[in-house]
Amino acid sequence: MESNDVLKYADETDKSFGLAGMAISLMAWDAEEWLEAIDLDANADEAMCMSTEFYLTIAPRVGAKALWEQSLKRFQLTAAMTVANVACRQMVHKGHASMPGDADSALRSALSDEGAHLCSLEDDEVSRVYGKSLAYCGRLFTHPGVKKLAGLLADELRSRRTLSAAEVFDVLAPLNRM
């Protein structure tokens, strides 16, 4: 099995848990405003329907430092969503106590490439971003209440196929009380 195979969805249920994990990470990182909808039937890279502003860069007249800081912030959020996707699938759906080694290696590799491409980050800089996301997701997806909500959202997504951001965050509202 190739290392990137562990990042691919095994089936629709696996995909629904991955998307649920990503939605949970948006709440955990206070970034709910970027989500417009989740579409289970969309291609894997298009299933999280993000707002146009998520993809826009600030005006070119802004300094290079501001552009880099914006790119870094987007990379950090993308990394958190990616780690949450795999963590929810591995720890909630498959019941692992922590991130399995093959998933950890595949995530590190994919994020290292992405961090270098988007922000010109060195491996040690990507490792810090990854480590922070992994530690947080490890705590998040071992919490019984979060596991229950991830399962509820995954079930709702499989049932309805598409959920608006409001519907997603309605299901996840109990997270605000945990």
C-alpha cells in the first residue's frame, strides 16, 4: 500500500467521517465563516464548499510580509482541516486510540509538500504546524462528546448528501458547550 493510499477515502462512510472531522476543526479553530456547505457527492477535493473569500489573496499593493502571513494562516487552517479529516476517520470511525504510523507519515509528507509550495516553509516549520494540529486533534477526537457529534454529522451527511453551513453547525452546536 502506498503511503498516500491511507489519505484516500475507503468508501462513502469513511468520507463522511473525514468531512465531519473537517467541519469540527473549523469550529475548533474559530473559522466557521469560511464554510458554505458540505457535499458528500462532490469530488474529494471539492466536498468542503468554502467561501470565495477563503481562496482570495489580499491586494497586491499590500506588502510581501502581509501576503506571506495570510498564506501561512491559510496553510495552518488547511493543515488543521486535513489532520482533522484523517484523525476523525482513524480515531472515531475506525476506533484507533491515536493516529496510526502510516497515516502520520502520509500526513507529514503531504503537508510538508504543501507548506513548501504555499509558504516556502522548511520541514521543521511544517512540523511545528503539523504537531500543533495533531496534538489538538488527538485530544479533540478522543473526547466522547466529540466522537458522538462526529458520528451524528457523518450520519446526517450520508442521509441528506448535502448540508449547508447552518445545518452543519446546527448539528455541531453542542461543541460550544463542551
